[in-house]
Amino acid sequence: MNAAPGGLAAPGVYDFREIESRWQEVWDNEHTWEVPNASNAEDAAQKTYYVLESPPDPSGDPSGDPRLGHLRSHSFADAIAHYHRLRGRRVSRRLLDDATELDWPARVERLRRDLLGRSARVEVICPCDKPGQARTLTKALANMGLAPISVGEPYLRVSALGIVTHDTDGDSKPIGPEPFLERYGAGTVRCYVLFMGPPDHDLDFSDGQLDGVHKFLGRLWRISTELGPAAPGYESPSAQPAGADLRLLRKTHETIAKVTETMEGDLRLHMAIAPIMGLVSESVSVRGEVPSATLGFALATAASLLFPFAPHCSSDVYHRLTEQRIWEVPWPTADPAFMTADELDIRVQVNGKLCDRVRVRRDVSRDELTRLARRSSHAQEHIQGHEISREVVVPGKLVNFVTRQPD
């Protein structure tokens, strides 16, 4: 159990400025993300995971001030680095601006040994218009006489990022992140730039959509604060769950599996953040129907999964629930027992508005699924007096009835 850093924010108030300042001070004072030189044989034998970031140009701005594209690049690299740290890997994050950035004699010698010995795993993050910069590392080492050209390119993945612009009065142009960071905080802006589409797509930054991400973080923080500090059983909730209790546990483990698969796979980080949002929404909707241990387990898991994207908010949520430091706890593991259910909960909607859930067999046919959804008494209440003009069926997820007034 670790003591809280400083004073906690006031209950019920998501004060992102206080939260981000407090946790940043902890990390700065304790040098949390620094990778020390190997101190023993065990450390020396451990593979180092390098995350190399090649930031975009300042978009033609003579001032050289950072732009939202820089924030996107930084957030993407930071999320990858944090994820692998939580997986227990030795992670070293480096900026790949040009060869001079690599002139750290002691560190580059370690890097050279790692690459030649193939004991390193390397991620490279670069702008879409600079794919050649993914090779800066190998070229720089060769130019410095530290590695032969034959070493090749030992990259695990090379991720290219699209540009970020901001539409102002019909004119889409680059813009700095400072106004948005001041108004919404780093967690919201980081999540937003990672959530709004695939990383290699260009992003037109929208002020309005930031509100939704900010409300999501605030919702997670508030419900965790309302639940209170750690209670027995958070790590191992109900032994024989049923109903909403079972539903939330299944949702939690399915979310762990989805986020882990994305982070280990194609790194489309928006596909990792979306399930976490769904888990938080599910937790909010059933909080009065499930034991506090199950709710706490779901929320603590959501915080762990969200940590790579919003580390300050996640750290605060996790500490409030468990009184532990989130980065000192292993990445969550999905329990297959909660992911092999023969039945599914299907959302029933009328004109896009959720009105009920129905339990169906996993192998139910489309026609049977529609029939069961129609029989829902809550759906009938919303459909009554209207005609169904269209039925939208998403197998395994939902049935939506689109209605209209009768002629």
C-alpha cells in the first residue's frame, strides 16, 4: 500500500489541473520513467524495448512552436511505452529528430550492442510524410561507425501518423495544443487525438468532440470516487456471479482481451480506447445492481487499461480504488472462463435509443434475434403507435428499430 501523493482532489470534482500536477510531480521526483543502466547480470540479460519517436516539422511555423501534430506523435509514442512498461518490459523511449539526438555515448553503445545481438525490440513512430526517418537510427549508427550496414533494420513495427489540422472559420490549418491543454487537460487531449480514427489518417481537430472525451474521464473519476477506497474482494469478485454481476464481469474480461489484442497488434489505438469507454458506461448503468467488489474490479481494470492514454486520471482513479500505484501493478489478464459464454446480451434500441437488453443464444439466427427483440415489452412501449420502417441488426451486439409516424 502506498501513501497518496499530496492531498487528493475534492470529492465529486474532477479537477484535472490538480490531479495532473500532483501525479506529474510524483513521476518527476521519483524519475519513474527513466531506464537505469543495467546493474546486474539479470538486468543486462533483459531485452530492452526501444520506442523511437520522429516528430513532425513545426508545419512551416518560423517560431518552431509545437503543434497538435507533435502532441499526437508524443501521445502515440507515450501510450506504447506505458503499455509495454505495464507488461513488465524494460522500455527506453527516445526522440529521433536527427543523428545528433543519438549522440549519447554510453546509451548508444548499449543500443548498438542490443541491436547487433538482436536483444532489442524497436518501435518507430514517424509522420506519414517522413517514412525515411524510420531508418534514421540505423543510418546514424552506421555513420558513427557503431554498426555495419549489414545489421539491417531491427524494427518490430513502424507506425506512420497523419497530420492534424484545426478548422477555423472554414480554414483548416495547423494549431498549437496550449489552449486545449489549458481548458481540458493533457488526459483529455491525449485521448482525443488517439481516439479520433486510425493513426495514419489525417485528423481535423474538433473543439466540440473534446467535450465528450472530457466527460468520459470525469465520469470514470467520479464513479470511482463515489465507490470509495479499496474494499475486500476487488481482485477476486463474486465466486458465483449471475445477472448484472455476471454481465459486468464478462464485459470487463472481454475489454481486457480487446485492448491487449490491439496494443500487441496493429496499434489502432482508437480501437483500444472505445472498449474502455464501453466498460465505463456499463459500470455506470449497473452500479446499483452489482456488488461493490465487482464494480470496483471493473473500474480498477478500466483505469489500468486507460493508463497508457490518460496516465494522470488513471493513476488517481486506481489509487482511490486500491491504494496502489497503477504502474507498479501488472497489466490485467483476461479470464477465458468469462469469455466463452453460450449466451449474449443484445441491446434493443428504438430510433437509436436504448430501451432494453435481451439474453439470446450465441448462435441465434438473425430472424429469431429480431423476433425476440420485438417481443421486448420496453421496445413495444416505444414502438406503439408507430410503424417500423427499418430494422438494423448488428449480430452479437444490437437490434435497432427505426420508426415513423403512420400515414
